[in-house]
Amino acid sequence: MDVTRNIFKKITEHQIAIFLIVIAVLLRILPHPANFAPIGAIALFGGVYLKRKEALWLPLAAMMVSDALIGMHSTIAFTWGSFLLIALIGTSISKKKNVTNVVFGTLAGSFLFFFITNFGVFVATPLYTKTIHGLLECYVMAIPFFRNTLLSDLFFVGVLFGAYELAKAIITKRVVTAGE
């Protein structure tokens, strides 16, 4: 029993969070539907559970590694910037973490990502005329991708937050039980 107790005592909440984030990063590299990726969820989750500095560099590191493997693009500054802002949303709800705030944070992050990255597509690519009509066309054409962003953010936030809280509860229970 002492061995089990010692093992679980050594597993920190921080290690659980990092492990879950690494798994999610690996999922971005695997084939997936367009805009159905865990990076927005990683940014929000990291903002809630990690120290501010880690919360900000972690989504960027994930994007740097995965973009290096998947391919660079002209809207990187907008994409990476939006994930930094999503991490800041996470840090803002970290002290008031509850289901409602996490859901609203997820929705805010999804909309933020949509508006910022599609503005980036409008500005940094020749796909749309540089008029208000071109900007509106860019946003309208991106709506089908937003569906996947929203669904993936809700799904991966649920998985990350749920797995973290479950692992934390199991480890806490096992440490307490092993100590009896």
C-alpha cells in the first residue's frame, strides 16, 4: 500500500494537466476534419490550470510544432494570436472555474478564433477583394468551418476538463485510501 500511496502522491495536478495537453497536441497532428482540432481547448484548459506563463507559451509551442509538421501559412500571426487570447480567457476564469464559466469561455474562444483568423484570411491572402463586401464574403464563406471549430472546442474542452477533474478525484481518493 505504501508504494501505491507514494506513486500517487508524486503525481501532481500540474503533471496531469501537461500529460492531457501533450495527448491533445498529438491529436492535432493526426488526420482530422477541417477545423476539428484541440488547440483552442488546450489554450483554454492551459489558461485555467497552468501558471500564466505556461498557459501562454504552451498553445504557441503546440502550434509551432504542429505547423512545422503540417505546413506553414500566411495567417499564422492571426491563428497563434487568437490562441494566446483564448489562453487569456482561461486565465481570467481560473479563479472562478465552474461549468458555466468554462462553457462561456469556450464559446467566446470559438467566436474570437473565427473573427480573428478569418480577418487574417481577408488581410493576408488574395482570396477576397479588399472591400467591406470582400470581408463579409470571407466571413460568410467561413461559416461551415466555424461549425467544426465550435463542435471541436466544446468536445475537447469537455474531454480535457472532464479527464483532468476525474484523474484528480481518483488520485486524491487513492492517496487518501492508501493512507488509511
